[in-house]
Amino acid sequence: MIIGPGVTIYLPPKTGTTALRAAAQAIGWRSPRHHMNRWEHPAPAGHRIVCARRNPWSWYASLYDWISSQGTGCWRGFGVSGFRSWMRMLFQDHPAAIGFPEAQRVVGRMRATGIGLATYRVVQLCGHGDPQKMEPRIPEDVLWLRTEHLAEDWEALLCLVGVRGVPPLPRLKTSTRERDWRDYYDADLRDRVAIKDQMLIERFGYTFDG
């Protein structure tokens, strides 16, 4: 969550959060903590709501790389030998797919909604209420920051609120991935994401190739 002049930004994980928080703090905007949601932590009155989003196929690959880098040992005993076996465990709503106790609770809550984790995190953090207690839907009343065009969209947001002459968005994290994220998938997993995250894909026109 980031609070600036007239805007409040909600940030699902793996959507450029680190760079956005650093850029916001550099110009004096407040950034209370990671992954605060809109319905439990509402924006100040009169604020425009801004949310970040990302191609779900790319998002899952990035999440896997990050969890793998943490060395938690959380997958020991579950037969996870790479991205594809991890994804199949995730699609079975297995809490160990995430690995951290607080994140495992997210998987448990997601199970009841029937949507994929990429979509769930957008709905959970940017939507109007608890997706377990209401029909999950992507909000209409927000401005979107596209992770694939983050520097461009951040600059446009700053212009919207009258902030100019600041440094460009920093590149604080660069992927150590040695291959394109599309190579992580086989046809079955590609299609499973298309089904589970259909809401997000159709709303924003995402494709596996773009």
C-alpha cells in the first residue's frame, strides 16, 4: 500500500512492489507495509484508487522464482522438482505450495472462490470486500499500473497528481531467470492458467505470448 497526494495504491505481490515503494518513499509518499487490502485498509476520503496488475502466466513464474530463492525447504516431502510440479501442487490448493505460514492462509482462503491465485490476489487486495464472502470480481473504479509497462505508467500517475521532475522508476530487482518464463510451461499448465485465471485474462486481454 502506498499513500500519495490524492491517490492510494494497492499492490499485489510480484507487481513491481519493491521499485514502486522505493520511488514513492523517495518523494515523500507513505508506504505503511506490504499487501494491505482496500476493504480492511480503506483509502482516505476523496482519493483515487490505483492498483497494479500483471500477466498471470508471467506472475506465476515470478512467484515461483522468488519462493525458490528463499530456501525455506517448504516443499520437502511433496515431490516438487521444478516449476511444473510446483504449479500442479498449487492448482490442487495445497498450502505448502506457498511455503510461508501467512501466505499459506491465502491459499486456504482462495480455495473457496474457485479462481486462480493471480486473480485472487488482485481481487483480494484491490476489490471492495472479502472474496470469500462475495462474488469475486475485478473492480471497475481504479487506475491500473501495468507491471509490463511500470515505468511508463508510474510517470503517467505522477503527472496526473502534479508531480514532475523526479527521477525515473528505479530498477531495484532484476530477474536471475536464465530462460524466458514461457519456457516454464507445458501445454497443460498453460491451459490450466487460462481456465483458473480467466477473469483476469479476459478483463485485460492477456495472452500467453504477450
